[in-house]
Amino acid sequence: MSDFFMNTYHRLPPVFSRGKGSWLTDIEGRSYLDFTSGIAVNCLGHGYAPLVTALSRQAEKLIHTSNYFQSDTARAFAERLVKACSGAGMQKVFLANSGAEANEGACKIARKYSLKKYGAGRHRIVTLKGSFHGRTISTLAATGQDKFHKDFGPFTEGFAYIPGGDRRALENALDNSVCGLLMEPIQGESGILPQSEEFVQAAAKLCAERDILLMFDEIQSGLGRTGTFLACEGYNVKPDLVTLAKGLAGGVPIGAVLAGEKAAGVFESGDHGSTFGGNALAAAAGLVVLETVDQKEFLAEIRRKGEGILSTLKSWNHPQILDIRGRGLMTGIDIDREAWPLLEAAIARADGKRNGLLMLSAGPKTLRLLPPYTISGAEIDEGLAILKECLDTAG
């Protein structure tokens, strides 16, 4: 391990030097099947040829210009993204660099919307327990998990947490001090936990009745990950704001706040900004992702692959597996032991003759699978076979 990085990550052993498709190769030449996609970032896998070509061509033309100006690439990307999200009611976009930035922007829009319409005192934002919205001071405050709050207070005030699925708590919390409800339709970091359709639709109805902005954090679940372009489409609701990042540019840093009719005109000149947000390089990558993913057949294939993964896992009836959840290529597996040693065992399996498997955890006893959309059926079968071998050996 390098002595020059701050000690912020519990890192696993491989040091990677290259990737192709669903595979990563370390500096020793060992190969690993990637069921992580860089935590839902490399959605088109590694070395995806159209993405590589677009980045190379854009780098030759223009990488960055100040947001005093527009680039033709960023303008084309913004138009394509808004059109892809128009079915969910989105009309305008602000481009940033990360999911945390996107969620900060959404919270600012909700507060200004309410302030301008109702005056001071209606600034609170409700989120769900178990949520994760980022690592800035404000998005940590929005995150409904105590473990992320340790050592970093005081936090931005004005956030409250309720249990997901609790309609009575939701109705009580959405009072006249609240400007926004921020939720992940599927909580990723706390275990791939989908909200029920009944709860989400009840939340949408209450927010509409009380003029509270409904904000969907789709940083991990959006961009086709669940088999619909936006996860909210699977719930038949149209939020006022949707935040995206991770896979939006296939591996290049990016974030986006999309706004529907109520919220589209809230920001005015000088209200918000981002030095690197919407730079031409990220926009060029984003165009490739949108053109690839925003296709009915491609999204249907994600759903088919996800259903196959769930079917295989359930068919094992494995004694160490306690529960299995998922939508599209987003799967959570609760096991009867700590998850981290299993991640290590799947990696340690690679010895030059056999391939390793890269997985994620989501909580102490939950495995998280987020393979690239381009993964083949044979690669899925190989990865699941490695997982089963590790579970059998651990047992």
C-alpha cells in the first residue's frame, strides 16, 4: 500500500493497472471479474470503445472552458439528458462533478423555492433512516445513519429522519416547517433496500398536496441500473428534483440536478455554480452513456440479466444466505457472517490460473453486486459460481 495516501479507505489488496469489459487486471497480471463497476460508475465496463474514442476526440478539441461560456458538447449533453428524463417530468439540468454536489444543489433549490413562496421558517428537509447522500458537511447531515456523523459535527441544521415505509411518520414529519423530502428509491449503501411502491406514491401525494418538493437521489440507482432509465419510473411517480452522478459519464467525474416544472426556474444567475461542472470532456463521455443506455432494448436486457442473477441466487437455497433483494443489476445478499472476509476470499482466489471476483459490501453482513450493464451471461455465471464456491468454503 502507498505511504502517500491519507488513511481514508479500508482497501482490498489488488493494485489495478488495466481493465477491459467486465475484467480488471492487477500489476501482477491476475484477472478479476468486476461485479462492482467502481460502485456503479463504470456502467459500460472498462475500455468501452465508443467511450474511449469520444474522450480521445474531445480531448483533442476542448477539455474545459469556464462556465462564463457554453461548449457545444455540454449543450448537446444537457439537451440529451433532459430529453431522456422528460418522461419523469424533468425540464432543466444543472451539471456538477459528484453525487454529493448534486444533492447539495437539490437541497438549495428546495430551500429557495420555499423561501421565495412562503417566507422564512420553512427550510427543513426530511430524509429516511438508513439513507446515504454524500460526505460533505450538509450531505452528511442529510444522511440518516449515525455512523457517518461521528467526529464531524456540528452539521448543517435543518434535517430530520424518518423510517422508510412508515406512512404515519411521513405524514407527521411533512409539516409546514418542511421544504423538501429527499429519498433514495433504493438505498444502496445500507443494503440495497427498495422503498415500497405504496410508500413512494404516498410520499408523492403528500408532497404535492403540501407543496413540498419531492427529491429523488438516484446517484446509485439511476441511469438504467434498475432496468428503467430513472428508478422513479419504476414507481410511477414524477419527482420535482432528481440527482444523478456515478455512471452518468461511464467513469469520468460528473453530477447532475434535474428539475421538473416547480423547480426548474428556482436558480437564478449567481445562485449556484461549479468550476468543473459540465466540462466538455465529461459531457462527451456522458453523451456516449446516454446514447447507449437510453434504449428500450438495452434497458430490457438489464432487467433480464438482473432477474437471472436473482433466480440463480435463490435456486441455491444456500444456508448462509438469509435474504436476497434486487432490481436490475443492483443486488443485495444478506449472509449469516461478516461480508468483508468473503470479499477478501473472492479476491484471494486469483492465482494466475483461476480468476478472482470483485464484490462490494453494504453493511456488515450484506454483499452488494453492481456489475456493468455490458456484462455477458457467461460472465455472470462465472462470477456467481465463484461466489458460491466462496460461500461453500466459508461454511
